[in-house]
Amino acid sequence: NAGVTQTPKFQVLKTGQSMTLQCAQDMNHNSMYWYRQDPGMGLRLIYYSASEGTTDKGEVPNGYNVSRLNKREFSLRLESAAPSQTSVYFCASSARTGGDYGYTFGSGTRLTVV
Amino acid sequence: AQSVAQPEDQVNVAEGNPLTVKCTYSVSGNPYLFWYVQYPNRGLQFLLKYITGDNLVKGSYGFEAEFNKSQTSFHLKKPSALVSDSALYFCAVSPRSGAGSYQLTFGKGTKLSVIP
């Protein structure tokens, strides 16, 4: 089925470890996003990529890096994980930036940092 | 910067009764407005959006929302609630242009529980 695929679905890291969350979409969308979801705080934008070859910071970028590998793939990297990064991470895509286009979300990655 | 307020963390409603999930927003200029639903351990799913035109927007699963510019509100409604509507609901806003138009800003979410 067409959509946004995130891997892994679950991950436990020790403080200081690094990891990369993968995201791929097959809808030929131009724009991709990484959000984190924390209880009582809704979704907060970490980074986004308006189009292939561009990335920009969102509301909470500290401690993260991203790579727009190609039009399909947008990865999120934690270089040195901290307990504060325990969260559920969602990748999303849209045809383009510009709020009249809705987002399609992946099913999320639940990350625990101990 | 734009913002969204969902004043109720939780809404409880009896099955068959009408439901309302409230949303107010703050944005420069005219907004694009969205509602998304999240079922347990799932990603967010699109319900409906207001872009322009009729202030009453109809969406998936019998949901509708009314855009009220003077009150800066976009409340989600359904005439008759189902137990299967129990989920977490998010309102989101984006300005039509200028700063912040690249993204949707989400509210904190409202947990809807429909009681059999």
C-alpha cells in the first residue's frame, strides 16, 4: 500500500548511543517532516525538508540531524541519545509545503533512552 | 507564530449522543485548518480540512467541523458518536503565506472516549 514507512518501530538505546531513524514515502511527495510526540505536548516539528536537497530546522532541532537522501527518503539521526529524547517519532510527507496540502504520516517509532 | 489550543484534554460522551471536540487557533491572516485522528499505536490519519469556501466542512467517518473566523475556532462535531470513534484527536493550523507556512502546527490533542 502507498504511504510512509518508518523503521524501526521500537528501539531502546543507552544514553550516549547513536542511531538513525529511517523514513521512506512512495507517493512522489516533495516535502517530508520529522515530528516528535510527547504526552500532553502534541506533535512538535524537529526538522523538515521542503524538497529534495533542502532541510531546515523546526521547533525542537537540538540533538538531531537529518538527511534527505533522495526524494523518497528522509532520515533522522540522534548522535548521542539522551533520556529527554525518549518519545514517539513520526515521519510525514506532503505533496509540497504550503498548508493547503495535508500530511500523510507513518506509523511511528517508539524510542526509549535509558 | 501560529498556535492551536485544544482546551479539553479529554471528552467523554455516551454512544449515540452528539460530540464536540473544541479547537481555537491563532495565526496571521487567514488559516488552513485540519483535524487528524490517532488510534492507539498508530500514526495520525487525516479527517478533514478547511481551505476556503463553505464554513462547514464535512470529512471522513461522518465528522464535520465549522470554521468560525470571528471566534477563531474550528470545532469538530459528529451528530451521533460511536464507540469506534474513541481516539486521540488533533487540530492543526497553518498560515496561508509568510512565516510558518511551511508547516502544520498541532494542538496538544483531545482524548475522546465514547461510552457504550
